Amino acid sequence: MHNILVTGGAGYIGSHTVLSLLRKGYRLIIIDSFKNSSPKVIERIKKINQSFGSDLTFRRGDLRDKNFLNNLFQNSIDNLRPIDSVIHFSGLKSVAGSKKIPLDYWEVNVCGTINLLMIMEKYNCRNLIFSSSATVYGDKNVPPFKETYTLNPINPYAKTKEVIEKILCDIYQSKKIKWNITILRYF
């Protein structure tokens, strides 16, 4: 049975993904800081999950807190349910907000992801789905976008997503034991 960590699992896309995975019987750990979401979402997920009967754990936390992440991964091992995979939805997400407070976006999105990747590496968890954004294509490309288009992010939010994608590519190419990484770019 796969044990999946879903970061940002109380957000819109994260919560719908969580429900789909619970229907299929996966064991899930959701983490969320509630910066972009509400605790009410977790309560609704738990209520819906009663009919599925899947194994669900929630922890409130922030990816910038390495001790929190380390304890989360270590506790999963101690409970004989090591985290196999991560679906990474968490982060700040407003284009307009990123123009007003760009440093917050760089710290939360990039530093938080780096912390997550370091802990994943420490615990040999190398399966990752990353929620990027089609905003990395900028305004020079016309939808429907092709993955071969040149990236041209034009705001801090999109730039953080592009940088994270580059980090993931570097990690993928650096290891003899390859990571399994999927990057999703959507609006």
C-alpha cells in the first residue's frame, strides 16, 4: 500500500486530489499551513472519507520548518508506514500577491520546496509530483501550450515555479538512483 504525503492538501486542487486518492484506498498524510485554505476543508474531507474508510492523517505545518518535516517522515517510518511519494501542491499562488510581496513568494515556494526535497532525499523518498503552473510560459506563447515552448515567466509567482522546475531537473539528472518526478503545468 502506498503512503502518500500531500502538501497543500486543504487547497482547492489538493483537496480534490486527496478525495480521489482516498476513493482508491491510498494511505494519505496531508499537511497544510492554512495560508491559502481553511481547516473546514480538512473537516469536510474527514467526513467524506468516513464512507471510504481510507487511512488519513492530517498535520498542520509549514514546509519552511525542517524539523516539522523531519519529524513527519521519521514518524511515518516509526509507524511502519514510510512515505513513498509526495504530491506537492503547497505554496503561495497569487500572481498579483507575488508582485506586492515577492520575497514571501521566494521564501515560501522555493525555500519550502528545497526543505521538502532535502528531507525526501534523507528518507529515500524519490517519487514526486510537483504542481507548477502554465504561467511559466509567460505572455509570448499562445495556448494551447506545448511543453517545448520556451519558458518566459513574467511575475514573481511564475518565476518561483520555473526555479523549482529547474531544481527538480538538476536533482533528476544528478542521481544515479533516479528520482521519479512529474511536473504539472496548468492554470
